Amino acid sequence: MRSAETVGSPGEPRYGTPPGLGAGVLSLLIANAGFIYFYFRFDLSLYQVLIVFWLECFWIGFYSAAKLCFASALGDPYANRQVSFSKGANVLLSLGTLAMVSSAFLTIFMLSGLFIATIVGELSGIRLERLFLDNLSMMFGVAGILFAGHGISFLVHFLFMGEYRSARLGTLLALPFKRCVALISAIAIAVTVMTLFPPLSSSNTFVLLLFMFKIAADYRLHLRERRGFIA
């Protein structure tokens, strides 16, 4: 197994560590570190942390849609041997595809939000929508640092480093669902612990472990996404 690069015979594709990988990883780590800072700075509850995780799913969906649109205008996500499309046709096809796929993504997004609100309401008696609305500016401020982290990765890797050239429709459509796995898993873990071990879920130690799990999963999915584009 070659860890750095695999080189085939002349004319075959080369696979290796994507160039400039550090910029995206750095933005990911800084964004999550900022989230941890705000957790202590504003004394966030675990419920509010879960809301921010939930909002990050929406940011991922937003940037995934942007990637498909930019790939359609600048690259060729529909490239195949049978038929080719003009840039205008690419964009129109992508907009139609987004209209269909986004409905499925938004359904999952809203159902997960309803799940969080229902479970938290049952466990604590807290109306999660009030907890969110009463701290609206603060919650979006905290979630905003994650929005910026995904934005930096989008600008550096997808646009400036040209990932849009090799991006294909199937890969782009799968992005939001794959990247949200870490967040949905973290939410599920938190809800399970809140249900079975309430004292543990209220400790800073548990929340920090939850952050570490999310960061590790984010890092792994980030690498898989970069390697998927370079291949």
C-alpha cells in the first residue's frame, strides 16, 4: 500500500494526497475550536449544542448545492462518452436536479429537527423552539463560524484548486448526505446518553467528547471528499 501516491503506467490516472489539503483541514479545525470556545464563553447547554449541529447540516446542504451549480457552470459534471451538454444545459439540468434532491434533503433536515425538539421536550420539559428563538442571534453567531469554515474549504478546494473540473453529478449529489452523517450520529449519541445517563450528559466532559467525535468524523469525511474529487 502506498501512502503518498500510486502511479500507474504512462497515461493512467495518478492518485495521491490532494494538494493544499492543509487549508481545508485548518479551517475545519479552527471552526470547531471556535465552537468549543463559544460553548464555554456563552455557557451553552447540550441542547443548544445539538441545535448548532442541526444548523450545520443546513450549511452543508447549502454548499453542496453551490458546488453542483458552480461545477455545472465551470466544469462538466455530466461528462460521459455518449452525449455532451452545453454549459447552459448543464446549469438547467442541475437546477432541476437540485429541486428534486433538495426536497429529500430538507425532509430529512426537518424531521431530524422535529426529533431533537420532541426528545428534548420529553426529557427536560424545555420547549426547544423557545430555547432557540430566545437566543436567536447568539445561536446563529455560533453556527456562523461553522458556516465560514465550510465556506473557506469550498473556496480553497472546490474553486481555487479546481475540484469542480473533476466533480461528477453522482458524487456531488451524495455530498450533503455523507457529510451530515457525523452530525446526525453525534446528535443520536447525545440523545441516547441524555436518555440513559442524564447526569453524564450534563457534564462538560461528555460534551467535549462529543466534540472530539464530531471533529474526528468531520476530518475523515473531509479527506474522503477530497480524495473522491482528485480521483
